[in-house]
Amino acid sequence: MTKDPLTPERRDEICQAIAERVAHFGMITPAIIFLEMHRPISFLGSQAMHFFSPIVGVFFSSFEEYAFFFEDRGNIDRLVQKLEELARKQDEEERALRERNKADRQKRKAAKR
């Protein structure tokens, strides 16, 4: 097996990009469940990606980098941690927004009196 061509910086970029894309679609929880369920076969999935990379790589230039990313189970852990971190941030933002909305409603209610 060859050495992993992904630098730690590129690995982190890929992890961040995947996590942000998943969060954009609001699929954090299903993605975490999927990743945890399929952790044991992530290596097989990455090998399938390597097999198809000559074909798919024509359309998606970074496809092989993603295959190398999923080859290492440690990257699955990093991705799950990043998704959980984004979920916490989203929850905090939603909580802050609800509190602001509640305070605004109370101000409007007090102004009507």
C-alpha cells in the first residue's frame, strides 16, 4: 500500500467541507448515524471509490482524495466530531435566536400597555 497522499491540512479541509455540506442540508444526525453504522466497512467503501476513480475522476477531480480520506477510520472519527461540533453551534445559534425573539415579543407586549 502506498503512503497516504493527503496532508493533514488537506485532510482537515476535506473534513470541514463534508461537515459543512452535511450541515447545510440539515442532515447532521442522519450522517452521524450513517457514519457510525458503516465505520467497519469504510475501508471497503474507500477501495470501491479507488476502483471507480478512473471513471468518476473525469467528472469530479477530488474524488480520489475523498477515497483516501475515507480509507483511514480515524478520519471517520474526525468527521463525526466535526459534525457534532457543528450541531452544537447550530443548537446554540437557534437557542440565542429564540431568546432574542422572546425578548422582542416581550418588549412589544410591554410597549402596547
